[in-house]
Amino acid sequence: MTISGVRGAASGEQQAGGVTDHRLDPRVMVEAGWGAGNESQTPDWIPWCREHGELLVAASGPVTTALRLSVLDATGESSVGFLHADPQQICDAQAQLRVWLANEAAEGFAEATPNFSAKKGIWRRQAVLPALAGILIVAGAILDWRVLIVVLFGLGSVSFLISSGYKVMATFLSPVRRFQERRIAGPAGRWRQRSVNPIAGKGGFGENAAAPEEADSLEAAGESIGEDEMPVYSILVPVFHEAAVVASIMRSFLRLDYPREKLDVLILLEEDDVETIQAARAAETPRWMRLIIVPAGEPRTKPRACNVGLLLCRGEYVVIYDAEDRPEPDQLRKALVSFRHDSGRQGQLACVQASLNFYNPDYNLLTRMFAIDYAHWFDFMLAGLAGTRMPLPLGGTSNHFKRSALVGVGGWDPYNVTEDADLGIRLAAWGYRVDVIDSTT
């Protein structure tokens, strides 16, 4: 904060100019830290726009030193200018921000990259092949239905053989991948030993501190990353009709082995899900956890809610978790080590995928089958494919992103109900790389 940021305010000077002379810029409001979690408040100031690089703030009262210091602290700016506004104009600005957030989250991707959006549905050129296949099937049935059946079954068998061969190839590539993972698992494990004890919650290294000789070798190898160097990590948690468990969801993040002051947890709540909102507000929310009200709008999908979170989050890295997820405590650290140790030889690493599995694999036959399927997919197939140049279809949760890369590809497509797999392919199309980490959710 500079001296110019507070100069002349002691006398309670009035603002120069009014908000009617300056156009409201919702994007500046978001960049200044003003988000959808403020709807229930009645603030006396609000970020308005930027002019000549300076943030202009609309205030409904006199500009005092206390107000200036409060605004500078909240926005992180070195200096700000003030505009006069009445309380109604500030309320209208908040409403306009919600409208902008809803539109940007739902339509921003389709407007920016229409060729990659599922909003339009099937393109005409995409419908040609199915239509041609349908015509050939009808013609074959008319000419000789027996030959048609043989041809269809033959094509199906070949397709199944190719798919199975692809999976077998990826599975057998997995052991090769394990050798590569050792370069990451080693420093990640040593780093975790030096981390803060999450139970003690103190500022030192806790009971898990590394031995002096181990710490020395770690620094010599260039693997040591102090907690003051660790970036802010944003966690997006979309919830819907989860009133009974939302408090336990919030408590589950207390288990994460990551500095609390570097966590930015966003609980994404749908605006008309009143019951869940009330339950979330009744729970004790730490200061590093924010309740974000997703403005009502269509399409009501998980990726749309995540886009709102992406617009409002502060982290250099972003991960998405579902309400029922229970990640391993050191998963954020392992993901960060993977990003820090990326060689970049096959494209910039934009995302790492953690393994998913069931917490009750022995409950019955169905859960056993699902656990086997998930273990094969995440622990073998994706691990094997990660060492190749093939695109990786992401899972629906535990995807850790570089925020800059995620924003660069437009975020999630709210019109695509398989937004996870779509995003994995889209990252590859933009020249990014997706990897896996040895951690389970």
C-alpha cells in the first residue's frame, strides 16, 4: 500500500465524480475479489471499473481513512479512486454482477469457441456418416438380410477387437509408467515428511519433520519447497440437494495436508437450493472456505457451476471434488510436485488426474465389480496412456489444473454432460498434456 492510497482522506473528503459517469465492469469486480458470495450483504462500497489502470470504487458514504484502508486491504491494490453512489446503485451493481456471472458461465465458452461447444448439438457434417450408414443398412435389408447380419456382426467384432486391443496395450504400458513415477513419488514422499502435522496444526514442521541429513540432501537435490513458496490452491466443490451432508463435506477438507492460508475452497451452491444454502451457512465455515451462490440459469449443469467457481477462485492451481469425495490428505502436495517436476518435453503439463475408487468395495458383488473397473481404468489404463502422446479422457473429479491453462482453453463446456472427457480431449487439441498422479480419491 502506498502513501498516495490514503492521502487526503483524514478529513472525510467526498468522492470526485459519480458512478453514472463510468460504466460498470463486472470483470473488474471479479478480479478485485468481489464474487457471488456477497449477495446477502449490504456493503457500503463495491469495485466499479478501471480507468487509466487505477481501480475505481463506488462508495455510498464519505471517504475516510478507515474506508480507504479497508478497500486497499480487501482488493490488494496499491491505490484506488472513489466514485459517489447511493445504496440502491450498489445493490443494482451486485444484481448486474450475478447476471454477468450467469451468462459468462453458461454462454462464454460457446461464444468464444463455438466449434468446440456442444450447445449446437450435432453439426451437419457430423450427421452425414450416421445417415449414410442408415441408408446402407436399409438397402442391405432389402437386398439380403442374411448377408446384412453377417456384415454387421463382423464389423461389431472388429470394432470390439480394436477397442480391447487398445485397452490391453494401455494396460501393459502401465509398468513402464511406474518407472517414470518414481522420479515424482520420491520427492513427494520426502516433502510430505517435512510438512506441517495436520493434527497439530502448528506453524512448525510438527512430529513428521525430516531428519537433518535428509533435509540437507533434499535441498541439495533442489527438491525442497518451503510452505511460504507454496501457491494458493483453489478447490471447487459443486453441491446440489446435499443439505444433510454439506457440513461433513466442509469438515472433510480439514484433513488436507496443505497450509490453511494457501487454501481457497469454494462450495458452489445453486441459488434456488435454499435448504442446502441454509445448512451450509449454519455450519462453521473457516475463513479459507467460501460459500458461492451460483446464479440461477440454464443449463443447470455441474460444468456451469464450475465455471462460476473458475471465475471467482484465486488459486494458481485448481482442483474439482464432488460432494462424496474423500481425497488422500497429501494429494494437493503430490499434484504440485508433479507440476513442479514437469519436463515439458511432450507439451506443457496442464492437468494431473488422481485415481478414483469406491470406499466400500467389499459391500456386495456390484461394488466389487465397480471397484475393479475403476482400478483398471485409473490405475492401469490411464497410467499407461499417460506415457504416450494420446489424449487422456479425464474423470469427473480429482482433476488438478494449472488455472492459466484451464482458463486458456475456455474452462468447462456447460452444454456437455461428459464435460470431463471433453476437457481432456480439448486440452490435447490445444497442445497441453495430461498426466496421472499416484494418489487415490
